[in-house]
Amino acid sequence: MILGIETSSAKLSVAISHDFEILASILVNRTNIHDELLVPSMHQVTEYAGISIKDVEAVAVSCGPGSFTGLRIGMAAAKGFAFAGNIPLLAIPTFDAMAYRISCRMMLPDDTHLLIAFDARRQDVYAALYQLRSSGPLCILPAFAASLDEIGQKVNDTVWLAGNGASKLIAAYPKKFHIIPEQEAVHHAESVALLGEIYLSEGKIADTASCEPFYIRDFQTTQPKHP
């Protein structure tokens, strides 16, 4: 049994998977509720799955990039759960989880290129490029930060595009991309849990004590307009 946690975006989701089947999942589409609802949702999803919290064999968490605050909350909860249960912690890259979800849910041809892009403010995005295959997505360009111009130079062929940075790229390069439907490009703990099963089988276990979210860039605070 794998508990999946996804808090990298405004949405909160948790899921339980076993033998590559989702037993139960919860998705909450509200902002600023990760700290309030994450732990109760973790307990609730095990009840929905009909298991005890002690039946969970490992916890998989989306480790970034994404929302600074959301990632910190998710990682802290996952590490606490792993420590308390003395079970493995599996750190799943956010882009990998979305690419995995899209490859499972959409019948795109093999060798299709998929660009995951997150809004990094101003004219920048966080992105990663994948090649979709029957065995799962292959990461060609791991997560990086770039301007829209740099993305245009890196991506030569027409590719499929997903993520909340899609609108910026479509506006800049309307003929370069095909859009993945929004309902398929969702940050969801289901794909985090399913990838967690693969990570566990391959021995890709994070060090619970030292594991930290992957932000790409350091967090920067700004002076409030109205102190």
C-alpha cells in the first residue's frame, strides 16, 4: 500500500494505491488549505480504501518544483508519517508525476514530445521535456527555469503542452504547441502514488532525514505594499 501526497499546486490531493490500482483518492480544489486539511485527508483516504493507517508500506510525496509553501507542507507531513511508521519515503518529481498521468490517460503515439510548463512569474517558466513511450514517459530535459525565448529555442518540433504555464507559451508560440486538455493535466496524488510503487520496486528510496523539496530557484520574499 502506497500513500501518495500532492501539494505542489493550489489543489490538495492524497491517494492510496496497491498493485498499480487506486483504492481511494481525495482531491480538494481550494486554495490555502494544505496545512489545514492535509493530515485529516491522509487519515480519511485510508478509511475510504478500507485499510488501517498501519497498512501503509511507504509514503510518496510530490517533491517539486511547485508552490514553495505547498511543497514544504507536503514534505513535512510525508516525512513525519514516514518517521512515525518507520516506512520508506519516496520523493516523486512533480513534472514526472504529471507526465506519467498524461501518458496513462491519453492515447498519444509513441515518441510524442510533451512539455510540462509551470508559471514562474514574469516571462519565465519552469519546464521539463518528455518523450512518451509505451513503457512510460522518458525525461529528455529535466526540470529547468527558462524564459519564453529560451523555451522557443529548446523546442524545435511541435509538441504537446501541459501545465499552468501553457497560456504564456501559446501566446508566444501559437503554432509550436498542442494543448493537453486541462482535466488531464491535473496535479494529482494518484500518479504520485503509482510512481511511488515503481520507485519502491526499483529501490529509489529517499533519505527521510535529509530529503527536501526541489524548488529550482531559491525562495525570495518581497516587501509588502501595505505594511
